[in-house]
Amino acid sequence: MNDLVSRPGNASQGGMRAPSYLTAQDQENSLFSWWYRIASPPRPRDQAAFVERERFRRGRTGSQIIPALYVLLIFSLYAGFAGTNPFLITIVIGGLAALTIATALNRMGMVNAAGFIVVATAIAYPTLNIMTTPGGLDMLILPLFDLLVLPLVCAVSFLPEWWVFVVALINCLFTLGALLYAPQTAELSAVLQIDFAGIITPIILIQMIVSVVAYIWVRGTVQALKRADRAEEIARLEYDLAHQAEEAASQKQRLEASIQKIVEVHTRVANGDFGARVPLTQDNVLWQISGALNNLLSRVQRLQHDAAELQRLKFALQQAREENRLLTRKLGDTLH
């Protein structure tokens, strides 16, 4: 922080440095720079509010999640063409279309809207795949419940961190409803009757653990960014105060020098030098005072010059009168 104040060249626009997740290296030196230009929201200015910068962070993190979802859906097309689920191709195409819309919204800075679409897509893919399984749920469909972790990852990436618990609750309710009320094969139904708790507990437990861990991780990250934001704000204020103090000291020095020049002119005038002038320009804070003083001295100097000229004329007139008097006397003596 002191380094920021002592070396303001390291600061940008008033001393505030860009947060680490807003630096150009995060964009330009990354292998995903081309993808960020397509899917990531525009980088905010360095002095943007924390809310705006946090929205950018979520949009940037979310843009890193979207390619993984694209890959998952594209690879799922193989299972659709294999004929395991006749509705799978439709589900995948719908998911790809939804991700494309979410990518465009995220690029436009509508991070929350994009996040809801991505989370809904991540929920819809496994749930629809499970519910549309031909012949009802069977033992092979149980691993698909593990994919319900994906919406949690998407939620903490795109949305405020508390949304992860909402998504986890939705996943748990779906899991309970599917295993209790959805059509099932005889094999799965028999297994659930024997050990329902043993099957559903790991699924719900994974949801709880991932939700809590993700919440704590993201919450800690946000709090750290808030502390960094406050530190940057304090550093900016310190820099501004130091800059203002430097400007005040410089202005005081210029003011003292200007006053000294005015005092010197007063001293010269007191010694009879009415040609003295205060050499201050219009950018000086005492320019109006010095201008008025210079105008006054100019008028005094003109009055002094006029008085001297009048005195000279008076003396010349007296001489002329004396010469006239002498000539008159001589003329009188000559006539007598």
C-alpha cells in the first residue's frame, strides 16, 4: 500500500490498481482468450464498483464452465444415436441451444440470466434423461444421478453463492420423487425395497457435501475480494491525500514566493522607485492583487511624471517672467 502511494506510476486513474482478476494477463495470455471474447462479459473499468467487478468475475468463471457442458452434451449424442434413449437427441439439441443463448447473454453482461439458463440446462439434462428412460428406471440409470452435481458447480460459478443450496434442494427433491414415484423396473424396485436408504443416502449426501464445500469456497473467495477491494480503496484514498498534500505544499510555496515579490515591490516603492512592478502572470493566485497594485503604481508614476512636468513648466514660466521683468527695466532705462 505504501508502495502504491510512493510510486503513483503503478496506479491507474487516481491510484487504483486493477484487481488481479481484471488484469490483462487473465485475458491476453490465456489459452482461452479467444473463447473469452465470445462468451465472457466485457472487462469493467479499473475503478468500477465492486458489484460490477464481482459480476464480471462470475461471468468469467461461468464462461469457463460452458465449454465443459458443450463437450458433455456433444459426447452424449453417441448414446442418443445408439438408441438407448430415443428422446436423448432431442434433449441434447435443446441443451446445446440453451447453452448458445446463455453464452450470448453472458457476453452481453447479463450474467444472472445466463446463469439461470446454464443451471436449468445442467439440471434438465440428467433429469429428463432419467425420466424418459424407456421401460422406467433401472439399475443402469442410477449413475445419472451423479450428474446432478453439475448444476451445483454451475450455480456457484454463475450465481450468488447461496443459490447452490436452492439447486441442491431441487436435486434432492427430484431424487426422492424419482426413486419413490417414477416408473421402475422390477429389479430396481426390488433393490429399493431392500435398501432404499443405502441407495438414496449417498446421492443426497454428495449434494450436501458439494453444496457446503462450494459455498464455503466461493464465500471465502468473495470475502477475500471484498477485503482486497477495500484495501485498494484505502490505497487510492491514501494516494489522493498524498497528492493533495503535495499540491497544497506546492501551492503554499508558490504563494510565499508571490508574497515575497509583492513585499519587494513595496520596499522599492517606499525607497522612491515607482517604476517597480510585481512580475506575476495570470495563472498565479495573487495575480489580481498584483495587477491592481501594478495599475496603482502606473497611475502614481504617471502622476509623478505629470507633477514633475508641471514643476518644470512652472519653473520655466518663472524664468520667463523674470526675463521679461529685466527686459522691461532695461527698456525703461533706455527711454529715460
